[in-house]
Amino acid sequence: MLEWEARRGAAHEEEEIVTPEKLASAVGSGEVPVYATPCLAALMEKAARILVQPWLEEGITTVGAALQLTHTAATPEGAAVRARAELIEADGRRFVFRITASDEAGSIGECIHERCTVKTARFLEKAQARRK
């Protein structure tokens, strides 16, 4: 437990440009040509995933388990969006992050995100077993 406590506060940032395929009007989450909330959620999850992956053993990864997201400002096509994930809680199996997002004009959203570790091969086996 102490090993994970020492990693609290660790952070990682990811950035992307708002391209036409990342607009709400393109992904179907809205009719307006601005950065889509589902794309913001994916960027936030990516920042969290990349933060913890180097700490995990081979064959282990994390999957998203919960996302409480608030998207507070619209970002136009061509702008850069940044998501900064900070680890706020961890026990080696479960990770909780506070993630903030911004564009060139300022804050556009925030979330609390939870990820859990899985054995990649076993997780895929279980997913495939769901096919009837």
C-alpha cells in the first residue's frame, strides 16, 4: 500500500487538436460543430491510462470503470485541447484520478475517473465469451 500512496499526486498530460472527425456534429453527440464530449472523455481516459501503465506488470492493463464528467465550454475546430490527469487514490488494483481539461482560452471541463486493472488476455476472453 505504501508504494501506491507514494504515487499519489503523479500527473500526466495529453493534448490533441480538434479535427473534423472530433466534432459533436460528426460523432453524433450533437448538431453543433464543436469538440464532442465523447472525444473529451476519451482524451481524459487516455491521460489517466498512460499515467499508470508504466507501473503495471506485463500482461496487465487498466480499463475505465467510472467517469463523472462535466464539459463546461465549447472548443472550435482547429484548437488544441489538453487533459491533465492527477492520481488521487490508488491501491494497485483501483486507481482514481482528478482530470482537468482546457483549450487555448481556458478551462473546458473536469472529471473524476476510476480505472481498474485487468489481465489483458483474460479480459479479452471474457469479452469474446459474451458473443452468442
